Amino acid sequence: MSSDHKGLNYDVVIIGAGINFAYRLQEKNPGLTYTILESRHEVGGTWSLFKYPGIRSDTDLYTFGFSWRIWEMSTRIAQGHLIRDYLNESAHENGIDKKIQCNRHVNAASWSSAQHEWALDVTGGEKERMVYRCRFLMLCTSYYDYKQPLNATIPGIEQFQKAVVHPQFWPEGLDYSDKHVVIVGSGATAITLLPALTDKASHVTMLQRSPSYLVAIPQQGSINRLIRKWCSVWVQDRLIWLHHMLTASFFAMIVYNFPFLVRKSFRDKTIAQLPLTVPYDPHFTPNYDIGKQRVCLSPDGDFFKALRSGKASIETGVIESITHDSIKLESGKELHPDLIVTATGLKLQFAGGMRITVDGEPYNPPEKYTWKGAMLQDLPNCGFVLGYADAAWTLGADATAQLITRIIKQMWREGVVEVRPYMTEEDRRSVRQRQLFRLGSTYITMGESALPKAGDRGQWNGRSFYLKDMAMAWFGDVRKGMVWVKGV
């Protein structure tokens, strides 16, 4: 690798707003040049794109935020605009914002083994075409399609003559005052929307085919308050991050090893929050095991407060059909909404949908296995960020960043120009495919074919838990299942 760059040539190009990866790259490889290509007009990703009322994190910000810039606000679940501010401030404080080029959409990436470099076909703001070149490519493009939502099958939805909106493209200025709103869905977005819409709507109904696991959590935990009361600012931030990181890791282990204990705890807490008019069964009894989908969080029990207020309700059932002014359920019940919100999930997409070629041959990620959950089989000098779907995304993203920057540093030291994961004949015979995400959500199962494959053993094993993955990033074997090519 070379630390010099001219024009649009860099050592590393990061596609997507990979602020955490940029920080780790600067930290471990300060002599390398890099840039970040962001397709949107601003940094923020989800928190810039989504505008629906009440948008917030579905994970605590102490672990969802960066470990190198601890979330300092007292509330653990944050509104979207606060997260966007936090991202921009984090980038600015570390000089990362100067490396970001917005309105840069990467159409295609082409690897040349002869040149040991990537050539990126990029469209600029005014449809200007340009070519960026780099020695190492990092994909921080999230995992869903920014342009198209998941089109779930809702029989007769096209016949409805009133308003239908998807949360991913919430119309600016949409007036739902004094209207009956029906939210179709039961995931984190629906759980967020229900209490947020009750401020103006006459009534909000969440219509779910099957429930999700839901638990109320306090915005300010008692341990956090004790830490902030007795510790200095420098110490308290790190202790709070450590507390939440260990709590999240411990909870994940309990869920996978003792799910019945977690189900009982959730049941008891939910029943205590419900009004007498809303039964626990069937509205809060999921038909899947806990851990198969994300647990939805209700900060300070806002979801249950909305139910107790009488301005919100739940219907559990299957839609038979939608007419011009109603939703008919198979149970025979009818709803008459003025507005339908289809909170049915995201459409999965890998690498922002860009075309990838290796020495002129098309490369199809869904046909390939992931190496340590951070690189792809037969794809040279390219890493990708995959966080946790069942915990804070950023914890997994940071484990990936630590691993990839370690590999890049080792390449620099040894004069290596190419690293490429490969499967031996033994690997091909023994490795069995498993889900990349350990979730059974509808949008995951419907979109799984768009993603690479995870294996069940060795270097091809999928993600596990944060502490284990971080130990692997720092000390794990980075030679096995990998070709290292030195420069001439």
C-alpha cells in the first residue's frame, strides 16, 4: 500500500457513513489516506432518511453509540434527530467530517488483480461520472434498500381510497389530526408509532398478524443515576458504557440459554402495565421463541400508557381483504381507518445494490460465505460491516472495524498487496449454511436471498456475542482461510 494519493486515489475508500470504521482506521493506521463516499446529501443514514413521528432508537444509546465517544444524555432511548446530531458531532470532533463526500453514489466496484486495486464507478450530485481508486474497500452501506421498502402482501390494499403511507417514506406535513389511524405491523416501528400518533389522532389501532415480544424499560436506570451521582465525568461515562455493554451481553446469553425465564419475566411485567380492557392473550403472546426476533422496547412504558389512555388499541388477526374504506379481518371484525400505515419492515440489500466484478467477472455476494463475518469468500481487499441484529448494531460493527483495521495494519507492515478469503475443498464439504442474521422476522426471511451466507464452523462461522467477537478481532487467527499476497 501507499500512503500517497492523487486526485481520487486513496489507500482506503469507505462506502456509506462509516464513522466508526473511519475512527478505528485513523487510530490504528494514521499514515493511510481514506475518504468516505456517502450517497445521501448528509450523514445520518436511517436517522436522516426516516421522518415518521416519534422515530427513535430501538437499542440503548450507551451501546448503540460509539465506545470512543460515550452517549452523555441521561435518556437511554433517543429520538432520531438527537442521534443524527450525535453522529455529526462525533465526526466533527475527530476530523472525520472532512473526509466525507456526500452525494456520491457508487454504481459499481471492479477489482484488478494485476493492479491490486479497486476502481469505483461513482455518480456525483449533478450526474457527474467519476472513477475512484483504492487499495482496500470497506462497505458500510447498512443492510436495507433506501429507495424501496418491503412490499408485504396485504390483500386489497390498492383498493383503499384514503391515505396509505409507509414509515420509510413518511410524507412531510401529513395531517392525521382527529383521524383513525391503523398501523399494520407489530415490530419496533409500529411500537414506536402507536404512542407518537395519539397526540393528534382520534384513535390509533395497531393491527398485528402475530405479536412481538415487548418490554417497558425506564429511560433513566437506577444504576446510571448512582454512577452519575458518585463518579467523575470521565469515569462515569466509561462505567455506564461498560454496565450497558455487559448487561446486553448477559441478556443475550440468558435469552439463548434460558428463554423460559425471560418469557415469564416479560409476561409478568406486561400484565402489570395493561389496562383491564386489553387481555394479555392473544395480543402479547408471540408464536415464536424469544431470541428469534428483536425484542421491542417501550421507554418509560409509553406504549402501555397509550393503551391505558383509551386513545390506542390492539387488534390481533389476519386481514381477509381491504375495501375502499375498511379493513376486513378473517374473524369477521371490520376496521374503518382514515389512514393506513404499513409498518411491514425493510427490504434487505447488500452493498447498496452496487455491481461488483473481480477481474472482469461478475461477483454475486449471495452465493458466497462470510469470513469471520467481516469479509467475503473470493473477494479481495474488501471488508463489510455487519452489526448485531439481536443487540446493538454498533457493537458488532466495532468488532468488524477492529478486525479489519488490524488486517490492514498487518498488510502495511508486511508489504502485502492483497488478502482474499478462500474455502478449501475440506471447507466446501464440511461447512453448512446458516442464517446470516439469527432472526426469524418476516423482512429477514423474505430478504435472506439478497445477503451473503454464514457458515456453521471455523473461519466461516457467523457472528456470536460481542465479547467473543472482540477477542477474535484482537487476537484471533487472520491467516487461516485467507491468501496473503506480497508485492513484487
